[in-house]
Amino acid sequence: MARWSSRSKVSSMLLREKLLGGLWGAIIGDALGVPVEFKSRKEIARVPVTDMRGYGAHHQPVGTWSDDSSLLICTVESLLNGFDTHDLGQRFVRWLEQGYWTPWGQVFDVGIATRDAIHRIAQGTVAEQAGGGSEQSNGNGSLMRILPVALRFAEASARDLAEYAQRASCLTHRHPRSQMACGLYCLLVAALLHGASPEDAYPEAIRQAQAIYRQPPYSVEWQHFARLLSGQIACIPEADISATGYVIHTLESSVWCLLNTESFEQAVLKAVNLGDDTDTTGTVTGGLAGVCYGLAAIPSRWLNQLARHDDLSKLFDVFAANIGG
């Protein structure tokens, strides 16, 4: 496994806190968003999310996480043995068919594109060819689970990190737009992990993206990322930020939440209160904010309410130890 190099700007202890912060932060964001998924921003504004809730949209207990976290957790576990997309795909199949790494033993929500891709893997399609490749296949189902790839390969070159992200995306979302979104997110995570502030990490990720994504097949996708890559996403009014299941919307809204808040709690609550695809916006934002602010910044009351807390703790500790030393 890779070890942290001299490029790191923070101590190994703080790096571990950032790693764990990202993983736990993503699950927290997901669990906060599950009860209000599909509600509009206006509906949520009547009773804003300020803490963990139970039941709601999916009638699940407090602390329940969704398919977003299940697939993220499967990715964490697979990466303990290196980057093997076949292994990763088989874990996704086990999740869908057997309820593996679900909070309560069964799948209660799954996106259509993700479900169809996993079915193809189960039927023998090569994992990296299973994801939909059409322009209509640009939901956020790969972005929601890509965080562990960023954490595992943060010490790789920017180009190699982006390639790992792109390949991992292809299991469920193979279109270049989704691949590019995952790559951009991972570049931002890596910058945060190395100690950059959100205000510095954001332009650094853009700079690296310009060197990677100006060539085909990604160059034609650049226009779809124009608002994000302008460097001015933080200045966009909330009314113009969308939080639907479209991968561009999820990436934009998550970066916007990170840049317009000053703590983990503020970031994830802002994310879920945007409405619509609340669990995924919460997951993606929670990963960024968790890496940025570290594990200690996550309210203990939220951590303690999560389903399968002890199981998650064991896995995350092993992952952090294997990567961070």
C-alpha cells in the first residue's frame, strides 16, 4: 500500500484524522439526507434539517444510510486489497443481491443506472464496461461512492489519481462526463487532504484538471463544467444552485456548500437543506467537509447514532492504517 510522502503538508496523525473525517463525514451526510430525500427546497425550509431524523422519505430509523454509503463502504473494503475493478464489481453485486454492507440487511433504494450496471456485472460483463455510456447516463451514482479512491491514491500524480477515479466510475457510469466529475472531485479531495484550505484547494483542482481534461474524450465535456471550472462557483446565489441527481448538479452544489460554510456541521446541513437528492448531496459534501475539518469536527451525537457504527469503525480504522501508516 502507498505511504504518505514528503509532499504531505500535514502530520501523519492529522492525515489520519482527515481520512477518517472524510469517510465518517460522507456517511453522516448520507444519513442526514435520507429522511428528506425527494423533498423540495421549499418544503424542507418549512422544517429545516438541523439534526438526525428518523423515518421520513424511506421510513427508516434514525442513523440509516443509503445505497450511496453502501457502495462507498464496498469500495473501502475492496481497496484494502489494491485497485481491482473486478473485485469491486463483485462486491457491488453482493450488495444488490444479498444486502451486503446495508444498514439493516436489505437494499431499500438504488438508482436505475446503478442497478442496471450491477445486473450486467452479475451476468458476466467486464466491470469497467458495465456502466451506461450514453449522455443520459450521467446521474451521480459513481460520484457518490468515489471518495475512497481519492483517499487511497491521494499521493499518486494528479493524472494517475484521475485515471483511477475514471475507471472506478465506469462500473456504473461510463460516460466521459461522469468520469470527469469523479476525477475533479478526487483532485479536490487530494488537495484538502494535503492541508489546503477550501479556498486554495478549489483553484488547485481546477489547475490540475486543465492539464488532464483538455484532451478527448473529455475536452468536449469542458463546457458542462464551465460554472465549476470558472473558479467562481462560491459566488453563485443559492437560488441558482441545483441539487438534483444530475452529476454536474451534485458536484457543483457540494463544492458550493464547502466554500460557503466554515465548519463540517454547517456544510452538511446546508447540503441536505438544498432539497431534492439530499442523501447524495449530503454524502458528497460530507466527504469534502470531513476531509477538510477532520474527524474531531464531526458531532459525536451524529456518529453515535449511525447504524452499524462499530462495524464501520473497524473497517475505517483498518483502511486508514493501511494508507496512512
